[in-house]
Amino acid sequence: MKALVYQGVEHLTYEDVPDAAPDIGEQLIRVEAVGICGSDMHAYLGHDARRPAPLILGHEAAGTIVGGPRDGTRVTINPLVNCGVCPACEAGRENLCPSRQIISMPPREGAFAQYVAMPDANLVEVPDHVSFQQAALAEPLAVSWHAVRLGLEALHQGMARDALVIGGGAIGVAAALALAAAGVDDIVIIEPNDMRRAYLQSLGSFNVVEATDDTFSLVVDAVGYSATRAAASHHVQPGGVIVHVGLGEDAGGLDIRRMTLQEITFIGTYTYTAEDFRKTAQAIFDGRLGPLNWIQERALSEAADAFRDLRKGAVAAPKIILAPWV
């Protein structure tokens, strides 16, 4: 099969690799659409030791089951594989399973390929009216669905349900959509990139600004750099909640003194639970997350150029979806 292989810092090759081979309890999936994630970019830039070269990246995927009794079934993939029996899994917090695996990290190759093998339990059937491109967004949308759920649950009674999202990439846009689906009406996205901000504003569905002086009950940092954590510390109201989902850099930015004196809650979030993923997928199917038209489509064979364009900040759309069979 053909696949995009990460060979080292800013070096990707499109080449023939051994066919994906499902294990017992797994299905072979013909990948029809797969998104480029921020974590793929971190690996591409050599910033993620969890993803050593050579490796097939990619974990935001949808496609069709090949072979067996479910042959031809359209599915979206929950890429997080867990043991199912540890205390975290039994508590429904599979994302904290100590033996968790995710495709695009060893020992599991990713979905920037024509085929990928996944456990049957990780597949959610996709109805015919939903495109593979929309279905592939279930993974990044689930990340934000999970983050927003935790943030709203932590808000104190009586606080206004307003929110600031820092970052207009896919996770930030997904957070805004999840907030809206949860009934939050006052949502602002900060996006400093002029091209992306104009693109999001043109869609007419988002309140996107370059900067704001306002404060908010809930602040979602969808970037995760020192500067965005500083912004989150500044913009959160006393008694409010910061939800940190970005993985830009490790340290710096939080105003710990203000957080302590103003009883600000800080929540770190990682991926999603299996229930969050299923609920996100259903919200896509029901149309509750909108038309999901903020994507750009490219062929997997041209993905090296896509990564270079993302590196240069030359992509207006929050998400690039790759097609392995074009």
C-alpha cells in the first residue's frame, strides 16, 4: 500500500510500505479521509519524542471496512486504544489508561496510508448522508467536546456561560462548536493570523477577533504556548475556569498568583473518553456541529507540500483533510 512516512525533521516521503494487517479482534479499514493534526506537525518539526522516525503519522481518519461480516461498512475511527480493564477504563476514563496506545505512535502505525488496522470496538458506523471528510473530523472535534464538557462542569453556579477560545485552528474552532452545541451563546475566538481570521470570519458562523479586552467565565487555550497561557490567565474572570488543551510548549505563562487569589480553576485535558467520542460522532451525524465546511482537501500524495504550507502559516482553513486514493 502507499503511505506518507515521517523520515526525520521536516522530511516526509510518499512510498510503498507493507500492507496493514489486522490482528484478532481488529478490522482492516480502507482510509478515505485523514486529517493533519497539530501533533503531526509537532512530530514533523522534531518536537515529539513519542513519534520517532521512521513512522506513519495520522490519527484523524474515516473509511470503509474491508473484508469480514462488516465489509463495506462506513466508519470513523477512535484512534485511542486502551486495555479496558484497568481502574481508569472501568471508570469510563479510557484516555487515562496507563497502557493506552494511539495510532501514529509506536507500536501502532498511523492513518496517513491507504489502509489501517483498528480494533472493532474503536469504530463508529457513519450514516450515508455524512461524508468521509466530515466523519474524519470526529477525532479533533471529540478532543474539544471532552475539554468543553470538563470546563462547563467545573463552572460555579451563577457564573455567566460565556467563553473565550484562544486559537482559531481546528481544536479552537471545534471548541467553539462544542460550546455552541452545549448552549453557550457568547463565544469569542482569538486568532492572530490575519489570513485564518479572515477565512473564519467569512464563514459567518464565528465571532473571531484579533484581540479583546474582555474577561470570560470559561477560557479554552487551544494552542498551549506560554503567551497563550498568559492570555488565558489575563482573560479569565475571578472564580472562572481555564481549560488547557493545546500542546505547544511545556512551561511558562500562567499567572499562578492571580489564579490562587481569584480561585481560578485550571483543567488540563487530553484526548477524550470513548463516550465523548461516540457523542461527538452522533452530534456530527445530527448536524449539531454545523456544516463542518472549514476544511481544505488535498491528496495524500501531495501531503509533503501541505506540511510545508502549514509550516509557513500559508493555510487559511483550520484543517487539511488528505485523500489517500486520489
